[in-house]
Amino acid sequence: MVEQQTSFEFTFPALTLPQLWTPDDIFNACDFDTIKRFKEDHRVERKRVTVSQRDLVDYLSMWANTQPAGGIVFIAIGNDGEIIGCKTSEESHRNDLRAVRRLCSDARVEFKDVAVTNSKDVDDFVIVMRVYYREDKLVETDFGEAFIREGSEKRRLTEAEKREIRLQKGELDVESEAVTALKFPQDFDSALMDEFRRQYVTKRRLERQYSVTDVLALCKLGKQRASGFEPNLACALLFANDPRAIVPGAFIRVIRYHGIEERFGQSQNVLSDEFFDGPLATQLVNAETYINSQVRSFIRLGVDGRFQNNPEYPKTVWLEAIVNAIMHRSYNLKNMNIFVKMFEDRMVIESPGAFMPPTTAATVYESHNPRNPNLMWAMFYFNRVQCAYEGTRRMREEMRRANLPDPIFDQMQIGTFKIIVTLKNNVEHRKFYIRSEAAHAINPETYETLTESEKLIVNYLADQKKVTVKDAGLVIGRDWRGASAVLTSLVTKGVVERTAGKYRSKHRYYYLKRPLKI
């Protein structure tokens, strides 16, 4: 008996799901049914046959600048999908449309005619124009305009946006642009530059003496001119007394919020809001010190019976995220700053600019394409970066070692792009550890006797310093009697103390037991 092999039917997704078709799929398989199927969206534009060459050229620029694959224009189709056709149009007009590239010479475009039946049930044809995305440059029309597709709409790019795209595609090098608004060396930190020179000479094991300007020139932080040293933008960011005179957004803003969301107006929940500016190395050190004071630590008993201290995020991870924000942000977006936002359940680092191609949020652990390589290498000599291209992978490994979720990298566009790195903590699990600030009031033996409700109240006191019975009830979800019993238990265990007063007085509160003075 011959055994028959089971057969399965496979259907290529693009044939049944138009949403998955790429512009290449549409163009290669384009027929009458395809033209009827696809409406205007992020891949397709419809134009009547009367469209002028001047109007059509905008769509060459638009698709050529639209990631990831450009798009399609159906010519001789109404906005409502009516099949108008090209049959009755002048051949000279159709030739002009096919020659539209002469008004946008950097666009890569291909045409073909597709047979259709028009709305009058007559054999006709439609011109299909395929425009390919250019990864290597911004595509402008010969009229100096550039466009991009957003959803199903065409949008003209501003000069700042055009410049940002050129930077992303490697057409411009903003960090190497000369800075003439500052005087060298009067407006620069001489002590910081001397330290940089020493670090550079030591790490490079150079024998002969190099001056500060020699080292700066070697590091591509400016050029030696007959009139003296000419610093560039990277040099100003690193050493200028006030880099914000050149880039107003060259600072780090650290905001700590109460709760897990950012609220505004009367319900604003900001606990602290600090700014750190100055030369990049200086602002990084100052921001690091402050954030370190804001990152909470928790204690738990180890297998050896001793307390172990666990920060809510590994320092190497959040510091790497902030260093990356400084190194890889777009300094072309001069008015935008770096944000560090600290919530109960996460820390968010936001920096201006998009990922540098070919890096994406999906490939951030495998690819490395620094936006500001000269700035990055200069910070290497300050011992702030490794330049080993493993920073994101190290972040992921450190988070896993701490039993925390992998860092989340994302790119968002609201007018301009920004990169967002999110570090999540194990806030729910962490509730049942004890804040390190309360360690002085608890010994290992007492720790083992604490209930979950008692740990929640101790952690609340580490933040708020004092608590009433009513507030304690809100913290642990118990009524007045239940909350009073938990607080009384903590008093009995010698963890908290209470003020004098009547049993039910609303002014009576509890606080962590103070350490003994020796």
C-alpha cells in the first residue's frame, strides 16, 4: 500500500491582505483589479490625467523621501476611485508626465501603462508611476522644495527638517561645522581642555609634548588656521563655558513624578525638576550624581542572613542610556533638550533626533552607527564611553541579571523625531522589599517577621517621613481599625514610634524609629 503524503494549501499573504503589500508588490503585480483595490494610503496616491508636470513633481520628492520603500502614483484615477483613463488625453501631455524626472533629477522613478476598463465601460489604460525611496540623500525638486508622506497626506518639509534628514543620511556633518560665535580660548574652559590633553596623551602613549590645540585638531574638534585655532560644534559642546550659547537645548532636564503617569494643570504630579548644563562632561557628572540620589534602593535578606541592597535600576544601565542620549542626539535640533523622567514604575530617557540609518529600534542591539563620532571619541578620552559598540547589549544583560525587563528603544515623531529609552522596574514585586532608607530601624530578625502590609507602611514612611492611621489605611487598603492594628504591631516590633495624643486623634502620627546616637 502506497502511503500518501498529507498536503497543505499555503496562500501568500500579499494576495489576500492588501495591507501587507509593499509598493514593489503593487507595482509588479499591477493590473486592473490592483488599481481598483488600492485607495490612497501610505503607499498609493491617485491623480487625474489632467495633473500638470509641475504638480506631479512634488510626489516624486515625497515618495523618494518616504521610508521605507517610497510609493506609487496611479495617473488617470479620480480621488473617489473613478477610472478616468488616459486614452483621450494628448500624447504630448502624457510624454510630459513621463519626463517629470527632469524637474527632480535625484528621484528614481519607473513608469508603466496598465490596461483598464474606464468608468464608461471603454477599454483604456492608466499610467502607473513607481518612485523609489533614496537612503543616501534628501530629494528636492528643482524648485528647492522637499516633501514627505504622512499617512495619506503630502507634507512640505521645513528647512530644519530638510537639514535633519540630510544629517541622518550622511550628507551633512553638523558636529564638524565651525563655531564663530564664540572666541577661542576666552569662551572655553581651559582647565577642562588641559585635563583632556593629559588624558589623550596618556591613553595614546604619545612621547612628544602636544599642545591643547594640537590635541583638539588631532581629535577633529577644530582646525588650525593661520589666524589661530578654529573650534567646531563638537568642541564647543565639550569645552565651551556655555554651550547653550550655540545650542540652546544642550542640557539635561531630570523630572521625578509621583505615580506612573505625567499629569498637568491642577493635578500636576512633579516631585522635583532639575536642570544640568555646562560642558557635556560636566553636565553628565552632575546629572549622574543627582539621579543616583533619586534612584531608590531596597533591602532584602540574602541566603547568608545578611541584608542585600538592590537599586531599582542598575546604575550602569541608566547611566549608559544617558551617555548614549548625549552622544547620539541630534544637535541640529538646537532648541530641544534631553529629558530624564522618573516614574514609580519606570525611567524614561528622551533625546532629540531619529535613529541613524541603518539602525532602527528593532536592530539597536546589533548595529552601531554613531551620529556624532568625533564627540563620542572625545568622551572616550574622558573615560565616559567605551567606544566598543556593545553599550546597548551591556544594558540588556545588566537588566536581565537584575531580573528586570529588557530596555525598550523606540522612535517617535511629533513634528520632529525623538528617541525614547524606557527602563522598567519590578514595582509590584519590589513593594514587599524594604527601602534602604529604613534599614536603620530594622534588624534581620525583625525583617523576617514583617507582614506585607507592614513593609508597605515602612516604605511609605521612608518617602513621606510620617503617616496617620487614616493615611496608612489608604496605603494598605484597610479600614481604620485594621490600619491601627498594623501600626501598633510596628510599634511593638520597635520599627516605628508614635507621637503622644489621644487614641483617635487625627493629629497623632507615626514615624520610623530614629537610630541611636553613639
